[in-house]
Amino acid sequence: MDLTESFWDNRYKLHDTGWDLGEISPPLKAYFDGLTNKDLKILIPGGGNSHEAEYLHNKGFKHVYVIDLSKTALENLKLRVPSFPENHLIHGNFFDIDMVFDIIMEQTFFCAINPNLRHAYAEKAFNLLNKTGLIIGLLFNVPLNETRPPFGGSKAEYLEYFKPYFDVSLMNGCYNSHQTRAGRELFIRLKKLDH
């Protein structure tokens, strides 16, 4: 399974993006609507067309960063939102980024990476977050595919990856999912442990 830059870029070029809701995910919108600090530094890994980044930017959040392997995906966001800061669009690999954030927003990235990288994801997220940092977002709570993304999973499996690094303050079935994902998502709020 070769989940390379060209694999993902071709998916965007061909508009083969079945995971893209075409709008901000309702649970994330509800969470963001409750945030008052517009200076939070937020990373959206594997952000793709990144309707979440667009929403946050339009609400006045000044420090939203999107990282993606696909240059096309980042260009799509830039075309839709010309005022989005170009230096906040990072063409690269999540595992190579070297910055510090307040929030990592998880939305269909964890399910897109090779499942053997999930431990590495939890560790990398821990290292990218400040002392009180959070992972906020959604994980699929269904098996899904075994040979190609999206890869699903279960709460029990996810706890295994995150518990060494995070206080799992919330990992529950999502009550306000987009209708196409109803009953298939967990909403997560993971607080970085004080190691």
C-alpha cells in the first residue's frame, strides 16, 4: 500500500475525495463555535480541501495551519480563500513538521494513514502540542477498509494508542455527525499528559 504524495495528489486532481463532506463537519463546527480565544495555534493535519480551516479563518482565528502531502488540495483551499495566509499552508508530511500548537484538529487524517503509523501519530501529536495542548476531532468507530484508506477502528483500539500520551477526557459516540456518518464517529478530546 503506497500512500505517497502522488497517490494523494492524484486523488485531489481526479476529485476522488469521497471523504470530503464539502462543508465543515457539524461536530467540529459546534466545537469551534464554543471557542473564544482567536489566538489559539491550530494544526489541521492531512487537511485536504480543509473546510474546517476555511471556517476558522473566516471566524477570525489567526493561527490556523494546514499540512498536506497534496499540493492540489492546498491550492484548492488557497483558491477558495485567497486571504488565507500562504505560509500557513504547509506542503509536507505531518511526521516531519517541527512546530508547537495548542490544538491538533483530527478530521479524516488518522483514518488515511497506514494503520501501522498510529502509534507514531499519537507520539508525534504529543510532541507537537504545548503543555496543555489538545487533540480535538473525530475518529471512525467502524471497521471500514483493510487494504486502502479510509481505515477504521474501535474505541478500544484507539485508547491503546493514545493513553500513553494523553488524558482521554472524551471519546464518545458522536450525537451530531453529518448524516453520511451518523452512528459511525467518535468525538475525541485528548489532553496532553504531563510527562
